[in-house]
Amino acid sequence: MKLFAPAMTLSLLLLLSNTVNAQKDKPTAQEVSKAKTLKEKYEDEDVVISDKKTEITFSRNSRTNKVEVREEITTTFFSIASRADIGYSTGYDNESSIETLNLTDKRNKRIAWSINDEAYSTQSVFHNDYRVKYAKLTFPLQGYLRTVKEVKEYKDIKYFTTDYFVEPYRVIKGTMSITIPEWLEMEIKEYHFGNNDIKRLSKKVGADTQVTFKINNLSPMKSEYRMPGNSYIYPHVLYLTQSFKDSKGAEITLFKETQDLYNWYSSLVNDVDIQTTDIAVKVNELTAGLTTDDEKVKAIYYWVQDNIKYIAFEDGIAGFKPDSPQNVFSKKYGDCKGMAILLKTMLIEAGYDARLVWIGTDHISYDYSTPSLSVDNHMITAIMVDGKPIFIDGTEKFNSYGTFATRIQANKP
């Protein structure tokens, strides 16, 4: 009898185990048949989402006195092509975190997965706190199934604003369930359901309310040149968190109405440190010898256009709170908020009634009838002339005084 060394025996056992597991993970005849049927129907698609389940719950953090959000997303991908490779990505920032990101096979067995984690960047954004986790999914055969489980948590419910039902891949079926505690006042608004097969159900679970959306056969997202923003075309919900009761029963107002949104923005602006010594010197220099208001305002506006570089800065609260105007003046760069507050400060130094204005660009479909952080994404300046505002945007390098960029022309501040 020939004996094997222990190490060789262990290797053989592992090889046998892996072979057996691989066989169990192979698509069944039924799965292959289903994949072929779907491929005939959607010949331009290689992978679909056979099932997607989202569960959203809320909890109170007694230490921060904020409402936290937990979103569990389980997405099962199904290969309808003979072979496919796709990417999976998700993002987080200073106000959120990815607690779980696992890959499993159809038997719910964990699969080793190489996940990348890096800062998100674009040509237009100088610095932000947004990071992306992404990884590759490989489907070696037609009919292969892979499931991704993701758990994302938000530290503050005010930053949890929207959920879209569509994905880069066709969603064959799915559910999204939101459990609203009795201590939380929230409205869920629906957008662009149209002819999409999305049904809303609501029921009581004890003192809580559970809202469930059931979806069937949603087409994949598209990307076309000059297409409108996602909020104009794709089915989604907007979470309007109005108030909550803390652990002692006291009501904490968030965004019940637009005035609450204004109050929060105003509190951030009021907290900005403003020092005008150097700015006042520049304003006097720019307006020296000028006699009309029109000349003075133009001189200040065009100086900001020509001398302050626009660089987006989105990092936590800095995405909503302007930098100090003296910092923007000294550094010679700023985001839209920094440039707006510098313009405002310079105009006030020149003796004018100038104000900050939040506005949504044409990328956003909402207006201020909806009290949410999703309604605006840009800040400009207004100067009051004869009781009427004239809007000026320092980020637009070539706009003359009194004209606006197309991205904000149709929007109301």
C-alpha cells in the first residue's frame, strides 16, 4: 500500500472540496434555461438583477441627539450571457459608513472578494470627503448567480434624502421596506412612477409604520449626452424628515417646512467668522473714482470673476457652510459658497444690501415647496436694487452683470 505524506493528503482534500463546491455553484439546467429566455428578450444585456431587497430602519442616538439610519441592501445578480464581468460600487462620506460589503454564491457561501476603497474625484471637484468602495464580479457561465450584501449607516437622518429604484442593470423584481418608528415624523414622496410597475403598501407593525414598495421589471439606467438629471426621469422616493421625539419625549424639529430649511442654512452662515480689514482696502481701491452704483457693483463683481478661482469643495458640513470670506480673498480660490459670501461681503463694504442665495441648478427637479437638502446645490449672491434682487454668480467667469448661466435660469431661489 502506498502512503501519502500529511501535507499531500491535506492538499488533495482541499482540491476535492473546492471541486465539489465549484460543481454545486454551477448553474442548474433550469437556471441556464431561464438565462437563455431572458437573453432572447433582452439581447443587449448581459447581467440582470434577479432580486433586490432593501430594508431601512431608524434609531435614536442619545449621545448626539440625532436620528441614525441603517440601510441593508441585498442584490442578487444573474448572468444571462455566456460570460460577463461587471463592477459593483458604493459610496460613503463623513456622515455615513459602509459597515458590510460581502459577496456570496447561490448557496449563501461567502466568496473571497478584492474590494478597493479610494477617494472619489472629478475634474471639477478639488476636495471632497466622498469615498468609493468598488469590486469586480465575474460570471464564468450563463446562469451564474452572485449576491452582494451591503449595509450602510448614516449618522444623521437629515443627510438621508433619496432612494432610486433603478440600477445600471435591469431589476426583475425587488422590494424596499421602510420601518418608520412612532417617534419619527416622515413623509415619503414618490416621483416618476408613471408606467413603471411599482406598488406601495403600508401597514402598522405595533406602534410603527412599515412602508413597502414592490417593483417588477425596471429597465436599466441610461447615460446619454445632455440628458436631464436623474431626478427628472427615474422613479425614486424623497424622504422628508420633519421631526422626531427624543428619548425624553421632547420634539426636535428638522425640516417641517421651508422656513426650517432656511433657519438651518442661516445658522451655518451666522457661524462664519468674517473679518473685513483687507477686503475693505480692496473694495475702496476698486471703487475709487467711480460715481454710479452700476459701475461700483460691476467693478467688484468682475474682480471676483477674474481673480478668484472656482474650485468645488465638498467635505462634510463644508458642503453647506461657506468658508470665511477673508480666507477666499487671501487664497484666491473658493467654492460657490465661498465666492458668494466674498461677493456679499465686498458689496456690503461698498454700502449695498447684498445677500446669499441658495438655488438648485437645472440638474435638480425639486423646488422650495419641498423642504429637503436635495432641493439646492449652488449658492450665488443677490444685491437689492430699488427693492428688487439682481442675482450675480461669481463662479461664472464670462457672464456679464445681470445675466445668468443656463443651469440656473429657470430655477427659483
